[in-house]
Amino acid sequence: MKNFLIRTLSGAVYVTLIMFAVISYMWVAALIFSILAALTVYEFHKNTNKLENVNVNPIAPALASFMLLLIVAATHFFPKEHINIQPIVFVVIYFSFCLYFFISEIFKNKPNPINNIAYTVLGQIYVALPFLLLLFIKGAHERGIFLLAFFVFIWVNDTFAYLTGTTFGKHRMCERISPKKSWEGFAGGLIGALAVAVVFSYFETQLNMAQWFGFAIIVVIFGTLGDLLESLLKRTIGIKDSGTIMPGHGGLLDRFDSLLLAAPVVCIYLLFVSLQLCV
């Protein structure tokens, strides 16, 4: 019972924080997601540093991720009369950090510096970039409805996949990576997400029902793949949870694994259906 209460409280704090980012002003969302991106990148490198011949200072990539989101938000989403930052400023600052990563490895006496460079770049692409794209998903609708739908689809998919998988799951999806994931669970999660898509289609007509279905299907497919990819990462490292920052849930990577692959594809999808992303 104690573990259940801790898990529930931790999950409630997480959901409250995300919902606050969804409904708040863009600068609030940018601040929240930049902090989450920095903490998740930090966690990513703390874990990958457990691999042989990998030793990345996690603070610098975390700071780079934090700056990436804030500078892009200031450049693209805030009124120019309030903050007038030219895109070249973002390019110079962010890539100065990247150059620091590369050049510093030249002078470090490490057995395999290319590994460090590779994992540094991977952390930015795999973790920081999807968090950045959450801001574009939020900016695609004046009230942030698409970002709300994105997270609701993820949560509903996770819940229904778990319930269906534990009850009916027999056919394993990818047993060598995640022994408990089943195709029955995947189907249950997809059905749940499609049901929620019907609800969204009645309240928000900027997408028709078919487009809402496409939105939900993309989140379910790539959210599931993101979960499997994070499981593969943990198996490669040899850990059960990515961290302990969320009692009862593990680490931030455990909580955000689904969105890391789904967010980029959702952005592409929204562009494909000719919505006006704030770019």
C-alpha cells in the first residue's frame, strides 16, 4: 500500500507538471520542458557512462539542452518587441557548446574519445530534440490542444496496453528486449487511443476524425517503439530503471521514453496535414 501511494503521488506530480506546461503561456512551457530536457539528458549520460570506454561529463550536454530549448523558444515563439534574438545567436551559442564537446576530447587522455563524442551527439538527438519539438506541437494550436492530445494519447495507450496485456497478452512483441510487451497489449492501447481521438474530434474540428485517428495511430506506434528503444538501451547498459528521481516510476527516461520517438513524427504529421506550425 505504501508503494502504491508513493507511485500515485509521484505520478500525480508528473501529470500536474505536464498539464501546467500544456495550458500555460509558451514561456512557461519552454522553461518546464527545458528543465526536463536538461535533467533527462543528464540522466542519459549518467547511465551511458556505465558502458565500457564511455565517459561524458553530463553537466555540459545538460546545459546545452537547456539553452537549446530556451533560445529556440525566444527566437521563434516570443513577440519580437519583447525579445529580439536573431537565429544566428542560437546557432553560435548552441554549436559553440557542441564544438567544446568535440575539441575537449582531443586533449583528454581517454581510451576511446570517439565514443564520448558519439554519445554526446546521441543524447542531443535522442533526448533534447524531441523535447524541443514539444514546443512546436504546442505552438501548432493557439490553445495547445494538440500537445494535450499528444500526452493524453500516450497515457491512454500506456494504460490500456498494460491492462490488456496483463489480461490477454500471449503473443510477445519483442521478447528479447521487453518480455512483457504483447501484441494484444498493443491492440488494446491502440483501441483506447482511437476512442479518445473520437472525443477530441467532437471538441476540436481543426482536424477531422480521420486526421485525429492518424494522430492517435502515430503516437501509439512510435510511442511503443520509443518504449522498446529505451528498454534496449537499459538492457545494453545492464540496468532495470533509468533512475530514481520519480519514486515508483523509475527515472525520467522511463517516463518520457514514448515521446522521444513520437514527438518528431507527430511534428511531421502536423506539417503533412497543412497545419501552421510556428516556424
